[in-house]
Amino acid sequence: MVLAAVPGLVAALSLGTIGEAKAASPTATSASAARWTDRPHGFASLAGGTTGGAGGEVVTVTDQASLAKYAAAQEPYVIRVRGAITAQPFGANITVASDKTIVGVGTSGELVQGEFHLEPGTHNVIIRNLTIRDSAIEGNWDCKDTDFDGIQMDTVHHVWVDHNRFSNICDGQLDVRKDSEYVTVSYNRFENNNKTFGLGWTTNVKTQITIDHNWFASTKQRNPSVDNAAHAHLYNNYLTAQTDPGDPVWTYGNWSRGRTKMVIENSYYRDVQHPYQADTTAELVQRGSILRNTTGRHDEWGAAFDPRDFYDYRLDPAAAVPALVTRFSGPQQRIGHLTGAEG
């Protein structure tokens, strides 16, 4: 069911109220504005930027059929998800076409036992403020015989994944696959999973990705695993204790694989095995991070790249990361509302 269709208010939609959206800007210096802006930063802001469904109709959906209809449409849409939508059959895909914003209303928007799927060529997509959960199959921790991701994208460009919570997904919670470019993943909460966040599955070295202010909690591996990315910038992320009762030996945090060039800055690792590691063919630069009770590999070699050659950004102190990320990651009550526009 579609509750409301309100054209002309897209600029305000992704944040909170109309006034808040006007106040926020990607160059704002205050902590509040920077954390709540409805405009992407990092690599998703380059080469024309990522605007999602801006300029299209604003709709509010509460069921799978409406979500699938608007997400796959050729026209731009801002799609507000209100309440929990349980996908049928179990593990079903919601195909997301180009020029879409999908945003949860406050903390209510959920996709349960389903996947957002971006096919090759898809571009200009924003997915924000949603809980994506519970496509895991009991007793199938490794999930080698399924492909139930939370969000999967193949050879796409200009995608922003922001302020979501991923929990208990059978395969990857977020998979940025093949030759995807200009991606930013920010302020998400990844929890209770095995294969959490993977990039690559390609021999080409094209992907540019920014990964900041995410919380990885009770996740075994791929936090993230980055294979053959041209530029991977990770900063102000928070990694906490990993769990896998069936295999407590092999858990890890960030992995620079293949020919990836990775830069890690001002992150916080607590109770993590192999917090950051790199293949001999890859490069990894780490600076400013805090490690507490970590073991295993702490690899650093190569020059990688300077993120400021591509975009400006503000680093939070590593010591502040646990408090900031636990407070601001995942769905937020103030995101996804319209003022006076409910049907």
C-alpha cells in the first residue's frame, strides 16, 4: 500500500524536517550538520555526485509489492519505507533501478528476509536509514549454498549506503561486487554475521570506495574484505569483538587483497583478531588508529594513496570513535520524515 505521494519535497526527504535539510551541507563544520547531511561525501560525491531519486516523486510504502514496484521503476523516486516489510518468498530480491532513494521513516523501516539487488549498470542510488535483517538460515552459518545478501550490487556506480543496520544475514550483509565505482558506505551498523562486507570478485582494479563511521559488532570476517580496489579509504570505523563458536581461530577485521590500495585512519579496534592485514601484492597505510586487546596481523606496507587528493573530509579523533559510532550508526529517528506532508 502507498500511503502518500508528495512531489517536490525530495531535497528535504533524506534528512529529517525541511528546515534540517536546508541547514545541512557537505561542507558544514559542525558535528551535527556533518552527521546528518542528506548529501553523500567521499567517493560517492565525485564525478557528478550521487543524488538518488532527487527530482522524482516521493512515495511512502508499507508492503513488498509497492516497494518492489517503485524501486524497479525507470523514473526517479524517493521511496520512504514505513514499518517492517517481510519479503516473500524467503530471500527474495527487491531490484533497485537507477535514480532511487530508499529511506526508512525514523527507525521503523525494515526489510526482513529479503535483499536489495542492484544489477550491472545501475547508478545513482541512495539506501539509508533501514534495518535489513534475518535472511540467515538456522544451522547454515557458512551459507555456501545460498546467495541471500542484505544489499548486493554488481558493476554499478554512484551508490551511497548510509545509516542502515544489517543483522543476521545468510551471506554478505553488503556485497560491492565486480567493477563498482564511486561508492560511499557510512554510519552503518553491521552485526551478528559471518561474511559481513565484501568487495571485489573481479580482476579489474577500478573500485573507489569510502567506508567511514561504521560499527562492526559480533561479525566474523570481511569487515570489510577488499579485493582489487583502486582506492579504499577507511576511517573512523569501530570494530568490536568477533564471534564464531564453530571456528574461533579464524576471524579478521580489514583485509587489503589483490592489488588493492587501502588507507585506514583513526579507527578503533577492540578485542579483534587480525585487525588489519594485506596481501603482498596489495598496499595498506594505517595511521592514527587505536588498538585494544588485538592479536594477530597488523600489516602495513606500500604508499597506497592520499585521500585528500580526491576529496576533503574531517577525521574524528580515534578515542572518540566508540562513543560517536555507537550513538550515530544505524537508523536514526530524525531521518526520513516530512513536515506536514503525511497522507
